[in-house]
Amino acid sequence: MKIVVAIGGSILLKEYDCKKFQEYSEILKSLASENEIFVVVGGGKPAREYIGVVRELGAGEAQCDDIGIEVTRINAKLLLSALGDAAYQKVPHNFQEALEYSATGKIIVMGGTEPAHSTDAVSAILAEYIHADKLINLTSVDGMYDKDPNKYEDAKLIKEITASEMIEFISGKDTKAGTYEFFDMTAIQMIKRSSLETVIANGYDSENLIKAINGEEVGTKVISK
Ligand code: UTP
């Protein structure tokens, strides 16, 4: 299978150490023996901090996004260090490059591409571009809830949702640099238009990646209607 795995920066850099990079590099290497693997890495806290500084300097939103993109690419480089020879040691800056580099048969790791979306969108566009069989989005929550789980104790995890329902749900949420909410709109629209099999799951437990790939029940499954 061709699989795109998006890993939030908040997962990889929660503790600012190498553990999650190592953990994921082992899993990705083993998956790569039977699958074609593309990884998109997010910016996490360092991206938000850098964006905060440049915003204070008076930068506009697109310029803030650019800083965020640079940080995602640094995070991608860290994962490349962990993967070593199993990965192509250059971070693609766009989808064409990702496709070109994948001809090496190695794992491809990229960060952001251009302003005005998050790496969720990058992973969904990439999945469409390379005709991926699956998109697995590993984030810092268990999946999508019917209401904010931080505010409501009775919030319930949604096990399955259509892309159209998700679009409705997310409309009106914030889209400023560094604050793309739970899942960005461009990503869902891509999932919808390319009928992409997608799972959103908690990335703190790296086993969830294997479960999602094996089709076991985990997180939120997005149906592309
Ligand atoms: P992320 O995708 O990491 O955003 O990109 P995030 O929502 O903060 O996600 P987590 O915390 O990693 O899960 C960081 C920032 O970089 C810019 C955006 O400003 C985004 O908020 N960015 C990233 C872009 O403008 N374009 C891209 O293609 C990627």
C-alpha cells in the first residue's frame, strides 16, 4: 500500500527529546518493508513560539506561516536523522519533489509547502498527488469529538464521520498562522474530493499507527462523502 502518515509536531516534540523520533523511526522502517511510506511532519510548539516572535515583529499572516513552514522542515530533518539510510535524506518542498524522491524507494519525509494551511492539508494533498491508499493523521487527541473534550466532560469520540459533516463542523473555526484548529478545511475538502480513506488517531501511542493501517478500530474514521 501507499500510505501517507501525518505526525503532529506536538507529538514528536512534546518533551523536546529524541524518544518519539526514535520510536516512530522504528515503526516507519518496519512498515516500509511492505509499503510505500510518505511522512508529513508538523511544527508543534516551536512553530507556534517562532510564529509568536515574528508576529510581534509586525509580520503579516503569510509571513508567519512561512516561519511555521521552516520549523516543520527542521522537524522533518530530525525525523530523517532518526531514519538514516531508510529515508531519502532531503526534505521535499513541494509535491512534485516528493514524487520524484520517492522513485528511490525510500521513505519520504516532508514538512509544510506554502502559506494558508497546516500540515494536515499538506498530507491530504500529498495523498491525492501520489494516489495514496490511506491517510493516517496522528494528532494529540484521540480523534474528533462531538464537542470540545477540554470543556465538556460528556464529550464523545466520533468513531466515523463523513467529510461533508466534518466540513460543516469545522466551518467558522480559526485559521490564523499557528492556530489551525483540529483539522483544516483544505485537508477535509481533499479527502472528500479524492475519496481518500482517512483515520485520525492519537499519536502519543505509536501503536495506533499500526492499528489504523491494519483497519482496526482506532480514533475517527473519515468517510469521503
Ligand atoms: P502545523 O501543521 O504543525 O500546524 O504547522 P499546527 O496546527 O500548529 O499543528 P501541530 O501542533 O504540529 O499538530 C505549523 C504552522 O506552519 C504554517 C501554519 O502557520 C501552521 O500553523 N504552515 C504549515 C503553513 O503555512 N503551510 C504549510 O504547508 C504548513
